[in-house]
Amino acid sequence: MLSRRELIKLGVLSGSGVLLGEKAQELFGQVKAAEAKSPGFYPLNDPENQIYSVCLQCNTGCPIKVKVYEGVAAKIDGSPYAPWTLYPHLPLSTPLEEAAKVDGALCPKGQAGLQTVYDPYRIRKVLKRAGPRGSGKWKEIPFEQAVREIAEGGKLFAEIGDDRDYPGLKEVWALRDPKVMKAMKARVEAIWKEKDPAKKRALVESFKEEFKEYLHTLIDPDHPDLGPKNNQAVFAYGRLKAGRTQNLHLFTAGMSMLGDHLKRATGFPSYEGCHETSSPIPTLDHPGPHANPPPAGILEGPVVPFPHRSRQG
């Protein structure tokens, strides 16, 4: 059996994230010697009880090693294969049997992932309001039902005495024809460039006549620079990078919507890559800071007053 001193010493070495050069081989030797004295003394060090994954407690995405005990995640450490969590990291050719005994470093926030996974208040199913707003009454509904109601809208709360019609995303997705969007874009740019108030108003009336069949798709036909109703849909998020950004773009591009961030406020014409829109909403009379297109190179993409990515259907 291991003495208390040997066990503590082994634990310190095993959990260290600063293995240097031959220190790794020295550690492997000590671990094997300890296991020979007391086989199976620490089951979390067995490779079959470990799962390699990525931490999502923040947007850094550190590689991690999750240790499982009797089917439950019991400990999270850094991956010994990654330079983020162990320097120098183990060669990728290191067998899992050996890497299982070496832990990388992981910050307390990452280790607290256990609390995130097993938090009794973690929402794992879709909840729908089952009473008046503020009542705190909720019920679980299938994911498919949630998607349908969000997309189609309707009398979603009739069963609790609310007979109002709630618009779905299909209703907000008002303008879908990319050719019409492109034509509107050109006319709005002309309106922006015109400085004479009377001529500007005349251009607005000309716009309304040319696109009279689509005026119902606009937020305000008298202010076409606000764009279509599509711009009223805003996808708000906190920190979003890497692969999750691509998933977001699949949705925002399909909706032909402007607002994929709160900084791109509801109602603004869609500036691709615009950084800040904290000033008052621009109108034809008070065009705001973006009345003239910003210099080339400032934006991540082209200046597009109307969503330029659309999908028919």
C-alpha cells in the first residue's frame, strides 16, 4: 500500500501542468511504480474512464480531459496533448494509457463545468409560458413544437385565455426576392446621396411608385432607408466565435435579416459588418452618421442597405 506521503507526492506530480523535458518520463516511471504497489488505487487515472473534449465555459475553448466515475463526470482537467493546458505538451503519438496519468492545467472556471452540467436548474428542454407574464408558470414542450410556433406564430397562448395573434418569423421574413432587394438598395443609396430636401422627398415618392407591390414588406414606406420588416428580427448574443458563428450565419442569411447582434440595432438598413449603431435611427430627414457609405476597408463587407443574402421558399 502507498503511504500518505507517497500518495500526496504522486498527486502533486500527476496534476502538474509544467512537465519539462525528462520530467515527463520521470513522472511516468513514478506512476508505474506506484501502480505496481497498489493497482487500481485511482480509477480516474484509467484511460477507459476518461473522455477528451473541449471546454465551453468561456470562448477560449481549451482542450480538456473529463474523468468519469461510475457513469458520472467527476473531475475535469486540461488535456496533456494541448499546448494551451500543458507546456511542453505530450507528443500526439503518446499512447492513451500513458497520457491518462498526466493532467494539464485548467482554470477554476473550466473545472466548474461540472456545475454547469449537473446544475439542477439547467434548462435542458424548451419551456413555454403557461400563465400570464410574470407568473412564473412554465411547461415543457417538444422541440419540434417550439420551432413550429416560433416560425409560424398564431394564437400561441389561447389555452390560457390570450387570444392575440403573435407573429412568427415567417411574417417577419417579409421580403424574400433578392432581385427586388438589390433594386431597392440602389434606389436607397440614391436617396442617401441626394442632399436637397425637396429632391430627396421626390426620390422617396418615386421609390414608392416603383415598388408599390412591395410596400407592405417595408418597416415604413415613407422611410425606405429603414429597410424591410426583415430588419426587425434581431439575433442577440454575448460572445460568439469560431464554429458557432457559422451556424449563426446560416440562420441570419436564410432570414435575410440585419440584426445578428444588439450593436446592429433593430430597424437599421443592413450594413454588412457595421460595428456600432448607438446613435438615433437614421431617417431620410435625419440620415445619421451612416448617410454616406463609410470609406472602403472600414467594413468587413460591402455596404448593403438591404440584406443582400436571401433564400427563396
